[in-house]
Amino acid sequence: MVPEAHPECDDPSETGLASKSMRGIISYGAYLPYRRLDRSTIAAVAGTGGGKGTRTVASYDEDTTTLGVEAARRALRITQARPGALWFSTVTPAYVDKTNATAIHAALRLPGDVIAADFGGAIRSGVAALRAALAGGPAALVVTADIRTGLPGSADEAAGGDAGAALLVGDETDGPVLAELIGSGTATDEFLDRWRTPGDIRSKQWEEKFGEMRYLPLGTTAFAAALANAGIEADRVDHLIVSGSHGRANKGLVRKLGVPTDRLVDDLTATVGSPGSAQAALLLSATLERATPGQVIALVSLADGADVLLFKTSEALTGVVSEASVADQVAAGRPLPYGKFLAWRGVLTPEPPRRPEPARPSASAASRNEDWKFGFVGTRDRTSGAIHLPPARVSMDGGAIDDMEPVPMADVAGHVVTYTIDKLVYSPSPPVVFAVVDFEGGGRAPIELTDVDPADVAIGTPVEMTFRRFFTADGIHNYFWKARPVRTAVTPPPASTVDSNKGA
């Protein structure tokens, strides 16, 4: 276990915080699903398990790809920089054989020369993707997401969490660096702590004391190497993040690092749970939201070894405001009954609506309409300005033919014009709420709503678009866009405009 050298930090200044070039985090984004499972409700149904606090729960129409899209969208909204590569890490991919990162690439409408690839199969893959991006090369968007599961009543079911997080990594030529990498350390060893065979819904874990005994020396070795690499002492750390699926080892390591305990970052296990490969990036995003310039952040990840990354925040962090902070998202969640949680996880199979299940999506049709299906891109008539959703060749206003330009609509706000609650149409989680949505600046479309209780829908409700999975047939995931209520203070449109088409 030899700590690696970091060529960019071989000549530290007297303060130990200078490096020859600045590479680090340019932007960040995190996404927590809307629903929460109260752990205290588990035992009444499962007969065992549960506990205190809550965990985040991905909706029936979310998977790790859609979680990653939402986190990545938020990371790219707070910067003008754009990635030259996209790395996606998850332990629970929507596909194997097929690359999942390409769907995220399409939803973000990245250029074709931006490579998209998966880092997957293990919790450590999240921090590994981040280390790869920090090592150099073009600006890289590191996207992480996980959906954690387990047997009913198990510790993993209660302690897990679902989340997505994204970090845009680059150097000063790509954009202002918010947090510069100043040192790193790693320690790797082969031992059996946690494992899961492909296709199984549960992970298995060896005796906790064994894992703790292996992780503690690995963590202290990697941490000491990172401090030496940066040329600083432990008391220089302002924010200490410790992530990993072995809670006992995480707590034991904190006591051995020499960092004052009041600098330990909340690991969010009481409110979010442990979201696997997304945990490190999620906690780093939450820390950047409250850090100030000139502070040192230590990110420690325990997973099949130990990885430590030290960052120093810059003046560029001043004024950066997250679209939706992690703290705000934690507070915004709403409860989900345990029975519904089990149904969404596929453990229970409620009777579906008595309607035919959908046919598998067409690969060729999806390819022909990629911008619409994955990017939610409509068309605008160059002459009249009329916006068409879905895209059209003939304008509804004037009848011009093939005089259109693309108009991205995924980030355009809208409001509900009218809606219906359908209890008969096929859905993995009925009933379905369909709405007609008018978009700011023009455009109207019938859109399914998500993350909403039917009783809470009203004409005029402000909505935003979100990338979701409609259904899966023959192993093919049908991705498209839905609308969800905006849960921040938004002024509803005047009553006189509620029924207008706004140019659509």
C-alpha cells in the first residue's frame, strides 16, 4: 500500500497550499428524490428492522440514469464551462452491455465529440471517476447516482438512500475553479467486506468488526499521505467528509485522523441515508454550498480501500448559489408509505390497471427523434415565432413549411392550463395525472405530471421539466420528460393568461 505522488503538488509553498497549476471542482450539483421513507414505519409491516430518521426514495419512474441527469443539469446551470468528457458511476445501472452515460449525454445535449462512459459495479467507482477527472485531460463531468435496496426489514433497506450528484472537474482554462485539488492519497487492499452477486437485490456483509479492523489502517495511511502531499497538518482541515457504506469504520476513523470533531461534516445518514457510489460527491456538493474561500476540505472515502482528496476553496466560490441546495432538498421531501416503497422496489406486486401493458419502444424511432425524446427540443417557426411541441415541419401559424429552428425547452418553466386524473390507463403506479402545460415565451404540450399527489394539482400550478423513465418493456427503458410542481416561491400566472396558448 504505497501512497501515490501527486505531480501537481510536489513543490508546496511555505503555507503548504500552493500548486503549480489549478485543477479542481468548477461546479457541482446534487439531486435528492422527492419521497422519504420514515424508518419507524418499517417494523410494523416487516416485523423487524427500521430505526430512526428517514431515507430518500427514488420514484417508480426514476432510475440511476434519471437521477444522474437531474444532478448533472444542476451542475451545468451554475457555470458557463462545458465538459469534454462525461463519466458516469453507479452500482445499480439501468443497463449492462449498453452504456448508460450516453442517455445522460443525450439529455444534456452535449456535442458528439464528448465521450461518455460508465464507471460501475462497485461503490468505489464514484471516487475513482472523480480521481480520473482530477488527474488531467479535458474538463470532465463526473456524474454519480445510486438506488440502494435490501431485503424487507434489513439494515441495508433502512440505512440506504437514493441520490445523484455531479461534479464538473477542470482547470483554469475551462472555467473558474471553486475548489482546487491540493493533495491526495490512496491505499488499496483486497478483503471481503461487502458484496453482491449480479442480479441480486441484496448486498451481503462480513462481520462488522472485521471490516472496521481493515478500513482503519487503510484510512489513516491514505489520510497521512494526502496531508504530506499537500504539505499541511490535520488541524488545517476546515471540513472533514467521511463517506462509505461501513458506518462503524467511518466513525472509528474520525477519531484517528486528528481533525477537531466540530469540523466533521454531517454524513446525512439520518435524513438521506447512504447512497452508495453517489455519497462522496453528494457530501462534497453539500459542503461546497456552505464553505467559504480559503478553506480546506478533506474528502475521505472508504470502499475496498481508502481514498483521500484535499481541496482548497477559492474566491470564485463567492456568489455561487446552488439551484436547489442539499439542505433545501432534504427539507422539501414528503413521506411515502412503506407498502408503496415495497411496490416501487418490485418486492410487492399490486394488481395493475386492467389495460394492456405497453409495447417495447422502437430503437429506430427513438434514434430519429433523439433531440425531442432525450433533450425535449421543439421547433420554432422563424417567421411567426410559433413554438411546436413536439417538433413540426409545418407551422400552425401561417403554414410555412420547413422554416423551423430548434428550441430547447427542458429548462423552460411552465404552468398547468388544465389536467385530468386517469385511474384506468396503464402505469406502474396509478393513478396518472395528465396536464396541458403552457411554457413561458410560448409552447403548449400535454405532459404527464410526477412527484405530485393528485389532490395537490390545480390550474395555474407552476411546473418544471424532469427526465424520467416512463416504463420498461422487453428490457428497454422508455425515457422521456415529465413535469413536476415547482416547490419554491413562484408567482402563479395572472388568471387572464391561464387559458392562453402563449404562442403555441
